[in-house]
Amino acid sequence: MSSSLKARVFITLKNGVLDPQGKAIGHALNGLGFGSVGEVRQGKVIDLELSGSDAEKAKTELKAMCEKLLANTVIEKYEIELK
């Protein structure tokens, strides 16, 4: 049986970058009566399954994936979670 690691990458806009979609979500929630909602920032989650069991190697590869494709690092930040 081959081993594998599961990873989750959270990608969100960096602080200071305008988030019109987050603003629209917040406005809609307020309009629906959820007045306690303040600022909303939206993002995306990407789940990946990687072969192997070396967590450090996987983290290095995931960082490269984020830098090269998954995140636009000019305006987005990312966080990697390994399971």
C-alpha cells in the first residue's frame, strides 16, 4: 500500500488589497439581517493528495506549487496545512 499525505492550501487576498467580492458578501449578509457581520474577506481552499510520507518534502513542493501556479503572490497570501 503506498503512503500519501493530504494537504489543504488556503489562499486569500493580502491585507490592503481591495476585496470587492468580500465586500459584496458582507453587504448581502447585512441586508439579510445579519447586522453583526463586519468586514468580510473571501478566498479559496485547495485540497491536494500527495504521494509519499515525507512531510518536509511535501511542504517544500506545496510552497513551489503556490508560488508558481496556485496563488498570485503579488496580491494573495497562502497558508499550507498538512494532514
